[in-house]
Amino acid sequence: MAVLFIFGMLYFALCALAFAAQGALIYPAPHTSPDALRQRPGFSQVPLAAGLKVDIFYLPAPPGAPTVVHFHGNGEHLLSQVGLGQGLGDAGLGFLAVEYPGYGASPGSPSEAGLYAAGEAALQFLREQGVKPEQVVLSGRSLGTGVAVEMARRGYGARMVLTAPYTSMVAMGQRALPFLPASLLMRDRYDSLSKAPAIPIPVLVIHGEQDAVIPVEMGRTLGQRFPHATVVTVPGAGHNDVLEGNDQKEFARLATFALGSP
């Protein structure tokens, strides 16, 4: 009996530790100096609730062209999205990326609700620039795929690209710590799998077959739940090089899809 009691206490303590540490694990939140980005062309801020603001990076589209609204991964920040934006600009697209609260030089603390609020603020900014809803292409990478899916669920975007997506944060937690009850412990759930069937827009899923962070099976499973999705798995690609490797073939695929091709 004493052994069972000790085991139970240790297990409870481990659950409590996992519950307390999940924020740092989901949101490593790299920082940048405000001067590193706010004096650069294309960077500005949009308001959130309670007087907070988040940074955005915006490259207007050529007349009549779509704009890609991108949500980055959990280990990235806004300044690291400049290359992606410039590449999509060279392909004839507009680009808008938004920082998350607590990331980069933006104040606050990251959370699922906070990331969704930042996404809506960015999309509202784009609407104020005169960009029509049918010209908006949602894009997410890794953590950001959950934000993109939620924005699509709320009716934003005419198309969506998901790079290295997960099915839900609960599933990710269960994969990382299979001996703990992730469904009870996770505060931020990002349940893309349950949202996917109600999202009617065309979706492109790109996932590396050697992804050691988010397994390719999650990308395949999620892609099957959307009514209109194409799933592309990339042999030899991992989590961080799926768009950048193979002579940027998948980056070109993303741009072509965003421009309206199948």
C-alpha cells in the first residue's frame, strides 16, 4: 500500500510539473529587439485588446493578386519571415505575417486565445488595406497551422496551405509523454482535426516524410479530414527544411497553389 501511495504521489507530481511547464514547451517565444524590426520597411503594428499591440510584416500584392497571410512556427519570430515574404513577393503574391503576443518584440504572453486574437487583428488590418476576402490565402507552419485552421473555421481565407501540421496539441502532448493524461492536462488544444470537416476551402498540406517533430502521419490524417485537400509528402525532408530543400520545389508548389492553381 505504501508503495502504491508513493507511486501515486510521484505520478501526481509529474502531472503537475507537465501542466506547469507546458507553456514553455509549446511557446519557446524567441525575442528580438524592437529596433531590429520596427525601423525596417514593411514592419508596423496592429492593436489587440487591452491596449496591447503586435508587430506585423506586410508586403502589398500586385494589383489583383492574392495575399498570403502566414502564421509561423513556435521556434520562429516575425523577423525570420522576411525571406519567405520576399520569395512570395518575387512569385507575384502579397504577404502578411503577424507576430504572436510574447514573441519577438511584441508584449504579452502567448496562448491559444492570444494567437487567435493576433490572427484576427492581422486579417482585419488586411481588410482595411482593401484586400478582398477572395484574395486571402491562409498559411501556417508547425504551430501556426493551428492558427490558420482556426482562422479558416471563422470564415477567413479562400485557400489554405499547411506546412508540417499537427492534428491537435493534445495529440502532440500524448506523443511526447504517452504515460500522462494529455487530454486532461493540456490548456491550449489547437484541435485542427475536429475543425477540418467544416472547412470547405481548398487546402494544400505539405509534410516532410522524415519529420521527427510532427510525424508525417499527422499531416496525412489531417489532410483526409478536409473536404477539399491535397496532401504532398516530401521524401527525405524533415521538419525545418520541407520548403527550403530540394531546390525549393515545395516552396514553388506553395506559391503556385496560392496564386490559384490546383
